[in-house]
Amino acid sequence: VQLQASGGGLVQPGGSLRLSCAASGSIFSIYRLGWYRQAPGKERELVAAITSGSNPNYADSVKGRFTISRDNAKNTVYLQMISLKPEDTAVYYCNALVHTTDMRVSNYWGQGTQVTVSS
């Protein structure tokens, strides 16, 4: 299973970005999709996650500003980010808990996409 993330970039404070992450490979179903981020010198942290039933949860720091969604037909997860702040600057990683076609449940990570919020 491979996760391909895209959509990062440089944006001014108050701006918006939309991240996408598409999963491909030997996928039977995807239980949970999520976005994590890691800023320089800090540990990786959960930003938002969404279950197969489309129930989202968010880190307190992004509630009301970020929206996670998924397209099950495309095995894709999105993260719409608005009102971005400099403290949102980090490498963003997508994550998937996947039920593969060989009947295993495994956790997968994308390659990371840089989000920089700066004037």
C-alpha cells in the first residue's frame, strides 16, 4: 500500500491550503485515515482523523479551522485548512489503517508534505 500526499506549500497567515492523500495498492478497506504533523524540534502529533463511518476528530489547536474528509471511492483523504497560523508550519503526513487484501490490518504513512505559513 502506498500513500501519496500533495497540496503543501507556502501561504501567508490567514490563508488556506488543501491537502490530499491518495492510497493505492492491495486495499480491501480503509478503517481510518488521518493527518499528522511534525514541526522542527517537536514530536509528530495528530492533527485530524476520520473513521470509515466518517466520524472526524481534531486536535484542539485546529478545531474550527481544519476540516478532514474522505472519498471512499477514491481511497483519498483531504484536509482543508483555513485561517492558517505560523504555528501550523510543519511537515504534514497522511496515515491510513488499512485492511489489505491478504486479510491483514496494517498502518501506513505517506511521504510528508511541507506546509509553511509565513508573511
